[in-house]
Amino acid sequence: MALSRRTFSALAGTAALGLALGGSGGTGALSAYAAREVPTGPPPPAPSVDGRRHTVGFDHYSLLVDGRRLVLWSGEMHPFRLPSPSLWRDVLQKMRAHGHNAVSIYVSWNYHSPAPGRYDFTGVRDLDLFLRTAAETGLYVVLRPGPYINAEIDGGGFPGWLTTTEGRARTADPTYLKHVDEWLTHVDSIAARHLFTRGRGTVLLYQIENEYDSYVHDATGRAYMSHLYKKVRADGIDVPLFHNDKSRNGYWTPGTFDTGGEKGRWLYGFDGYPSPSKTPPDWGRFGTGGATGGTTASPRTPGFVPEFGAGWFDPWGGYWFKGEGYEGSRRTRDAAYERRFYLTNLANGITLHNTYMAFGGTSWGWLPAPVVYTSYDYGAAFTEGRQPTDKLVPMHQIGHMLQRVPDFAKLDRAPDVEAAGLTTYHLKNPDTDAHVYVLRNDGDKEVSSTLRAGGEDLPVTVPGRDARLLVAGLSLGQRRLRYATAQPMLFQAAGRQDVAVFCGRRGDMARVVVECAEEPLVSRLSQQAAYVYDRGLLRVTVPLGAGGLIGARVEGGDGVDRPLLLLFADETTSLRLWPYDTPSGPLLVYGPKLLRTAVLSGSTVHLTGDTVEATDLEVWGPRGIDTVTWNGRAVRTSATGSGSLRAVAPLAGVPKVELPALGGWRMRTENPEAGPDFDDTAWQVADKAASHSTTAVPAGQPVLFADDYGFHYGDVWYRGTFTDATGIESVSLAHSTGTQGLLMAWLDGEPLGSHRMPVPDGDTIRRGTWTDTAVLPVPRRLRTGGRHVLSVLVRRMAHDQDGKAQDTHKAARGLTAVTFTGGSPRVRWRVQGGTAPDPVRGPLNNGGLYGEREGWHLPGFPDGDWEPVAFPRAARRQGVTWYRTTFELAVAPGVDASVGLTLDDDPNRAWRAQIFLNGWNMGQYINDVGPQHTFVLPNGILRTRGTNTLALAVLSERTTLSGPGQVRLTLLGSAAGGVPVTPVPSPGR
Ligand code: GAL
């Protein structure tokens, strides 16, 4: 049926009414459902800790916060992937400044729980601090504590110890649920202190489980989801709960499982990771999802994508991006991708939008799941080194628009329109009659076309594989916009005037037409702005990008008493425009690379932020502002004709940052465990007969799986003692490690050889099992009687994730079976992994290398008697060699330098290194696999004004010469500004 415009909004009204009836069973006033049709109006103010009660409800258009419509423009970051709490504030402030009003976070169970019953939320694990920082930044939080999270993290977030428990995870198994409840109790006791509903924080939404598409139609799946729901509610979490359907399957929509009688407090959300080379999918207002798909699956809840691809991860060897690493991810999901896909999402009625990832960060230590290497940069809008990229252009422009143009919170589908050569979407706000057009070009070539809007034929040009958004009929305060051929970025008050910003591509001709029954007075702020008044319409035309910010001021006529300032910005200019809300009203700042905070006191506005180049500063503030400070220093300004204060001289850029060359290395070899006389009596005897692992225990052999002996992360050593090697030709060592695992073996101290898992490709990534058997010949001279010791070092990488709820995280790690040809000696095994977890750095910092057990990675370890050495170095050896040095940094105060460590060598050399900075395991470099060469050293762990200790634990395979070759510090970016950084405790020996 073709719906007329009228019928369509009438139907929308019916949906809202039905929702009100459905909501009558809801409990408590705190998360009220929409009880009536909620009109379009100003959005709620940025959230803060105000001690007041708030309601969080929704209807099928949007969230309703205290009854006001809120569009959520959220980005994902993982506190556990940035082990320096001060830098959380840096990333959050950057996200807020660039248009986000929410941050979505996973909380990873394994990061907080070294052992059953033991939980740690201190230091780099301080969830309370993260939530406080988000609230102080003015961001809502979408909290996602699993218990399963996937996230390309060890075990998908399950703690190592859970692999040794009985009962199938991600089901209603009672043992599993007992552990889950313990975890949720801990997380929820912190989350409950930060609920937005209570005015104690900004936690707005809470996710249970993650992309749970197993047992969807089984009792155990429903019972599990129901258990989680009720547990979280019992813990006092009263914000709306939701789940992220793995795709638009229509799984876990309201009513599909028992919520204990509660209604109207459950949102349906689905994730989307479409291929950038395909056409963006429709799944809502324009979709064909039918009864089960997309937003149509849950007609009473607003369109919600808890995760929408903003990049993609990369495995060891760089399979996805052909060795290009995360720059390949960023290139294939660039700004145009974001604009094209996210605008399509908006057109489909998505008003809760979270990009995965906004800031990817680092899977430091033993965090990375087998499918990824250390960097989790993800090709996100902010790099792993916290640097902004061009991908922020659409994030910034769309994000600010959604928060500052209220019409976008309530859009219905409107009659189809045409623009030849383009895919078009037409939406309309039923209250304001504002029209929104998304025009998408799915071809590779630029298309110039015409769109009928605002009563005229508008010329539109859309580059290949890009999109743009046009509006007609928007209210601009006391005036009304007939149409604009440039995208609105914001509309706000600034003192006695209103400001509207329009943005587009450099080189585009922007046309903005404002309805003015009487001719207004127009002052051009830049020569490039042209205007003409004709029969009730003021037409302003501006070539974008020709000279930065271009503007015109419109005053008088029609009884209007507030001037309207029209500003025009191209991509780079829009990224220097910063709206900011203060208790005295909004302000707009133009110029610097970043605006972090703005505080008004008396007639002074105190700004903080970053500059890179020397830059202008211009401020449109609330009334009465006459003085400006920047990062604590007074700025001389003069008043302009556009009602702003402009700095008389530019703000200074960042001074050059010099990094020292690294030298003064000392080395020491280890692996005494390989020797026959090594004392292993303190090691555990490996003689268990049964395991909860999904890997079968071989008949007649003991359990050798490292987890069963409490060693869950990093390297593990085995020593097997037996008598009589006469006739033994070879030993077969079956092992299971995750991708790029490595095994090295010795008999009586003599190297037998090494074995490594293959570099992952499409097939192995999909299959996800990395088990193999190393068959190592035994040299004739060792085939003797008497006592022998077989020493084996297994670098296991991480536990598998458990995406399909098959307990795959319980696949064994370490040796799994050992057999011999030419004999079958009885072997008595002992096993040793990491000793007690580092109390500050946590359980995932260390494995069981000798040097780690002895503290060689720690600052202050006495290495004075180690052998001095210089790089590049090339030696042939099987085993472990450590290198240590210290270096001083003296980065100027007030400069935020982001520093990385870069390693390079002949790519044929088979060696790898774990990188320890001040005792913190910053990741793993595999020289002949890559693709990662530069490792981010986060400030806080890195002393930017002081002494640092660097230690490399190098594993060499003896098949080739082994480095290190070049090891150097790299500057990843710098800015004058930054946040104060508290040193992260880094205890030494
Ligand atoms: C999603 C999942 C995330 C992450 C992402 C890929 O399916 O929910 O945790 O794994 O895929 O990066």
C-alpha cells in the first residue's frame, strides 16, 4: 500500500499509543516508558552527576530522557585497552569534542579476576574511576559487562580459570551461573553507584551477554538470558537493558524471554559489520526486514545498533589488509564509508548508534585473542596512539547535528523522491514538518543530479561511494530555513544571537535559503559570501573552503530580535569548530585542534585544549563574556562584528619533541630449564587424570594442559623425566596454542628443534583451531640408557573465544600429548608457568619465562653484570635471550607526546620479542610475521619526564639468525595541551 504523508504519521502515532498501553505493566517510575506522544523539543542537557532522579524511557523514535528526546551518538572504547587511567580522560574528551554524547564500553571479566572469588577493580582496572571520568566529561555510558564479550580478547573475556570449571558456559548451567553471578555482583555494585537514573553518574544503558545466537530457540538460552536480566535488576540496575543481536535476526526482541513480569524496560538492538564494498543495507524505515529483521522486528523500541563497524581487526600476518595493517582498515572504512553507511542508518530510523571502535587501543600483555596481534587500532577514527584522523569529519559533523538539531530525533518515512543516479531517502519530522533527504551514490563515479526539495530543484553532487544529507523546513530559532544544499552541523544560541553552521566538501557551492517575509539586514563576514533577497527568501551562497570559516549575519525584519549568524565550513574547518554547553548557555569556539573544556567564571571564559600548529582562536560566548584564557593563560582578544571575541595573536603550536636514540643495551640468555640438572622440584607435578577442557585427554597419558595447573597466560615450561632413550628415534609433541604459537624442545639440554603454528589465513581464522604436532628427531648420541630430561617451552598465545557458545575457550593450551617412536618410556612430567600474578599489572601481564619468574622485566632489576651489547645483532640460538636498557625522556610540560617503540629486522629472521616498559608487557613483536612494527607506549606507563626501563624477552628459533635489528622510539603525534598524566605505578624489584 502506498501511504500518503498524512497516513504515515497517523500510523506512527498509533504505534506510540500502543506502546503506552503495553507499558502499563512497567515497574517503577525510574525508567518510564513513553506514556504519550512526545513532541519534538530541545534535547536534554549534557549529563552530569546532579543528585537528581531521572527517567530513561523510549518510544519507537528515540530514547526519552526526562521526557525529552535524545539521539545517542556513541563510540566504543575499552578501558582495558588503555592501561593508563589519566588517558581515559584524554580519549573521552576527544570523543565528546568530536560530537559523541556517549561512550560504550565492555568490561572484561578476565581482566578483573585472577582466580575464582578474587576480583580487582583498582589501578588500571578502576571501573569506578572510568565511570566518574565519563560523567565529568559529560558523556553517557553504555555498559557492557558480558559476562561473555567476544571483543577479540583472550577467551572472549572469560577468565582463564573458568576454562577449568565444569558446566557449559553461556547456558543456564548452574555452576556457570554461580560464577557469573559473582562477576555481575562485583560489576553491578560499581555500576549501581553511577546510574544516571539516580543522578549519581551517567550509566544510561546496560547490555547483557553479547551476540548470543546459540540456543535462541532453546529453553536453556531463554533461561540464561532471563537469569542475567533478573540478576542485573536484583543488583539495582534500573536503566533500560538490552542485548546486541549478532545481526538483524530479530533475536531477543521484547517478550522473547522471561523478564520477571517487567515490561517496557528492554531494548532491541542489532549489530552491523557490512562489507564496505557492498551497498549499505536497509533495515528499518526503508528496509524489507519483514517480521523478524532489523528495527521492524521490534516496532515499539527505537532503532538501535549497539555495534556498527567503524573499522575491522587484523590477524597475525595481516591477512585482512594484506600486510598493510590498520591503515588498510582505515582506508577501506574511511570518512566516505562512515558518511555513506551511517547516514543510511539514520535514514532507517537508527537513533541509538554506536561505532565499534571509536578508539581501539592496545591488547597489551596477554589480552589479545588468537585472532589478533597486539595493536587493536581497528582503523578507528582515533588511532591507537590517540591521534585524530580524517574519519572524524563525518563523526563530528553528524554527531553535533544530532545533538543540536532536535528534528532528527523524530523522523518518519516521507513520500519517495528522486534524484537521478542516486539512492534517495526522504524523511519528515511529524511535529516540525522538517524534511531530511539522504542522497547516496553507490557507484564509483561522482554523480551530479537534481533533487526537488523546498519547492525548488536543487543541484546536488555526490562523489562516488559517498552520501550527503540535505534538509528543508528546519526551524532556525525565530526564522525558518527553506532548504540548504549543505548539511546542517549545528544550531545554537550564542549570547544575543543564534548561530547555524552548515558544512560540506571543500569546493562545493553551498546554498542556504532562509524565509524572511521582510528584507533583513545582511552583513557579510567574508567576501566569499554572496546573498540576494527576493520575494520573501534570503539566498546565501558560499564556496566552501575558500578561506576557512565563512559567514554572514542576518538581522531585523519580521519582528525578529535575535540576529542569526550563518557559518559555513568545509571538512577541515568543521573539525576546528567546537560547540560547548555551559550552565550560562552554549558557546562556540573556532580555531584550535581540540577544545577539551570551557568554564565560565564572571566575565571570563576559561578554555582548555590542544594546538598543533599556531592557530587562531575565536569565541562566540554567552552574554557578558569579555575575557578569554587558553590553558590557563590570558589571551588578548578583540570584539568582532559577528559578536565574537577573537585572539589578537595566534595561539602557539607545539614545540618540537626530540626523542633519544636507544643504546646502552645489556643482554643475558636464560632457559636454564632446558638443562638436565635444573632443579624443578618446586614445579607442579603434572599427573592429573581428568580435565574439564574440551580437548580430550589422551588415553594412558596425564593431563598436560597448562590451565589445569593454574597457568592461564603466556609461556609454559614442561620438564619430562624418563629413563632409557635407547632406540628412540623421535618425539611427537602435540600442542595447542592459538595462532602463531611456538614450541621449542630440548633433550638433556640439547636443542631438538622448534615448531610454530602457521600464519593465519581466511580458512584458519574461520576454523579457529590451532593444534598441531611437532615431530622432532632425537640425535643418535642421545639415544642412550639412564636418566633423560625432555624440556619443552610452549608459547601459547591465548584461549579461543567462544562465539558459538560451544565452550571453545576451554580448548587446551600447552602440550596435549607426547609420544615417541622407537620406544615408549614412562615420563614423569612437571610443569611451570607464570608465578603469582603481578599485584599491580594483573594476571595477564606475565607468563612463565625464567626471566619473568625472576623479575628481569622489572625496573630496578640489577643487570649490571649482564653483557653489554649493541643493535643490530644477529646470532643463532634456540631459546630465550633478554635485553635491557634505560632511557630518559624530557618532554616539555604541557606537551602531549605520543610515543611508540619500533622494531625492524631482516624479515626472514625467525625471532619474536615481548616488550616490557617499566615492567608492563606492551605486547609481542614477531619479526618474520608482523605486520605490527610499532608498539604504542602509553604515557603514564611511559615516564615522559624521567627514566624508563625497557626489557625485551627474545625467543629465537635457531632456524635462522636472530635479531634484534633496529629498536627505536617513534613519535606518533604531539600537541600543546593534553591532560595531566599521573604515573601508573610500576613497582620494580
Ligand atoms: C562483534 C562482537 C565484538 C567484536 C566484533 C569484531 O561481533 O560483538 O565483540 O568481536 O564483532 O571486532
